[in-house]
Amino acid sequence: MRISIGRLVNFHGVKGEVKVLSDSDFSKERFSPGNIVEIDGKDFEIAQYRTHKNFHLLQFEGVSSLDDVEELKGKEVMQEADAVQLPLAENEFHYKDIIGLEAKIEDSLKSIGTVTDIFETGANDVWVVKGEREYMIPYIEDVVKKVDLEAGHIIIHPMEGLLD
């Protein structure tokens, strides 16, 4: 099964290097040279990888000019879900396992919505929960009290002002 790991948003230079905005866990491992990604139905082998600002810059095998990749701008970057298999530490999860979980408030177990996206901020991840409103839930110990993949939900303790 192929999953989206980002979007090709632009180019860097004229030699076919592409800028990818990642929406994946383990971006460094997913974009390692030798790995295969699919863009617009075509497979590309990653020849070089580096980061620049908030972007992941990729150079593909056999691509030497902007003309070779220009039609791919705005397209999803796909990869086999199991292309990267890393052991997870305690309280670490794959994005695909968190997205879709129901978010419930600790005391009442009232649902506030479903996790729809995850942002990496540097200090901690932020989980986007959409229900009647959209909430930004920081993935920190004080807020996310329990992640229950089997039950399909997370339990949060909303800090003051978090749900206002």
C-alpha cells in the first residue's frame, strides 16, 4: 500500500532538484538515497537528499534538468507504507496510526473530534483535531494522556485555554 509522504511544491536550481514539503514521519529515512518514491504514477529513485529551511530537497537518478520534472509540481509524493521500518520508542507512533483517532476529554470522555493532520514544530508535534471546531493539540505529556490504538482514540487533558 502506498501512502502520501509529502507534496512536490517547487524546484531548486535548474538541474532537476525538487523541493518537497513533507507530511510524513521519519522524513530523513524516507528520503534516503536509494529509496523509491512515486509521483504522478512514475517511480523515481532518490539519488541525493538534503534539507533547506523547512523543505526536503531531492535529486532523482536520471534527472538532470528542470524540464525532466517540471510537470510534477504540486503532485503528491507517494511511497510504500512499509518502505521504512524503524523500531519506535515508548510513546512514539507512526502518523498513519494517529490520524483518524478520536480525541476525547479526560474527565468526561466527551469527543471533540478526530485527528486529521500532524505538524512538526521542532519542540513537539501538534495534532490537528477537527470536530465542531478545529483544535491544535500539542503532543506533550501534560496534554495527551493516553493513546489507545486498539480502541481508536486518544485521551487529552485540556490545559486552560486549549479548547477555547
